[in-house]
Amino acid sequence: MATLGRRHILQWLWGVPFIAVILQISGILFSYGLPRKKTGTFGTVIDIGSLAEMPTPVDIPLHHSRGRFWLLNNENGLVAIANTCSHLDCLFNWNQEAGCFICPCHGSQFDRQGKVLSGPASRNLDRFPLLVVDADGQVIGQTSPEGKPLLLPSVALRGIPADSTESLAGVQVLPRVQVDTSRRFSGTTILS
Ligand code: FES
């Protein structure tokens, strides 16, 4: 009787890894079946226009609500700043009079780079990587691994750049700029 009981326990113990493997395989198959994120929505790479459509250093920051970022061009390049406060995730706004971002929840302020000017937030704002792609979708420029502002190719932002490519119809095609909202640089590690 005792042997029978032990055999049952052993059989059960052998079954556990088998069930675990089945569950793991089911999980993988299920995740493949999940619908992919819709292109152009938060969590994907979002096309934000051609080089000529990018803001200049004198333009005020543009809020991209679908992508959940603020786009702005500083003297040192283009940045896409995540639109949630580094304190407790409130949505902050650009205050043109003060010339900085101000969070309505507890009053933290951030400069145009996303650096903390005053708390309670203690860390800079997060940033999303930017990509510049040519007409074939090849990446010809991107944010550095440190998340620094992206210097756009040396182009007259309001004209046809020298490195524009030609489409089949013979029309000049400007490189396009994209924001990868599936990845981000933490404000804690961004230095400039
Ligand atoms: S959530 Fe922005 S200051 Fe607290």
C-alpha cells in the first residue's frame, strides 16, 4: 500500500516538469498570436515627417500626443522628450512665458533639454531615440547610445538637402525622421 502511494507521488513529480514545458510552449504560441501594435502608435516607430518639416531651434516644443513625446530642436540637435514627469508620471506642459516645461501636479520644472530646473522631480526627463531614414528606409542617422540630441544632417532645413535621394519619378525625396517609442533613454543617465 505504502509502495503504491510512493509510486503515485513519483508519477506526479515526473509530471510536473512535463506540465511546465507544455505551459511554456503554450505561452510562446500565445504571444505570437497576439495582435501586433499598430504602426504609428505609441510603442512603435513613428514617422514624424521629412527633414524640412522638423522644428528649428527658435520654434516652441511640439507635443505629439499619439507618440507621447515633445519634439524640439535645440542648438545641439533634435530631441524627443517623453511627456510624463520624472517625479510621478503626470503630464507636463510647455510654458512659453517661463521658457520651460512645468508639471501641474507638484510644480517641477525642466529646461528645453529635459533637465530638472526645480523639484520635487530629482531626475531629468526620459528621451526616445530618433532615426533619420532615406527613401529606401535605410537608417542614415540616429540618436547616440548616450541619448544625446541628434544633429540633423547638414542641410538647409527649409530646402532640398545635398543628400536627398531621387524617387523613380525623378522627384527629390527628403530623408524622413522617425521616433522609436518602443525604447527610451532614462533621464538618470542622460548627461546633455
Ligand atoms: S508628478 Fe510632476 S512634479 Fe510631481
